[in-house]
Amino acid sequence: MNAPHSVQLDDATLAHCLADLDLAKKHPGHVSTFFGEVSPALQIEFAAEHQILAPDLKAFAAAFSAWSGESYPLAA
């Protein structure tokens, strides 16, 4: 997640990004990498570990997709 980015996010910060579109917009590369390169099953598992429900994550993925113009499997 962090390798191509100059700012490094820990897992708690990434989880906060997945629950707050305004915060996600400040770290679009990380969020895009998460939704685009991590399998949907692992995305849901990660979210659950951070008390984000799967339907909420899917709704967030759709909102982020609409904002970014990218398409992600979880947002479908």
C-alpha cells in the first residue's frame, strides 16, 4: 500500500480513510491502491478488523469510485 507513496499510512489511518470520504480524498493513492489491488475478500476482512461493516465498505467504495472516476470490484 505505502510503497509508491511518500506519505506512509498505518492500518488505523487507512481504516479511517475508508470511513471518511473527505479524509480519503487527502490520500487518494492509498485508497485507490487498496480498492484496486487488494482482493475484495481481504478488503472486507481488513474492514471488519476495524469495525467497518461490509455494506458500509461497499457503499464507501462506490462513493470513492464516483469521486475518483476509477472502477473497483467492490464498488460494483
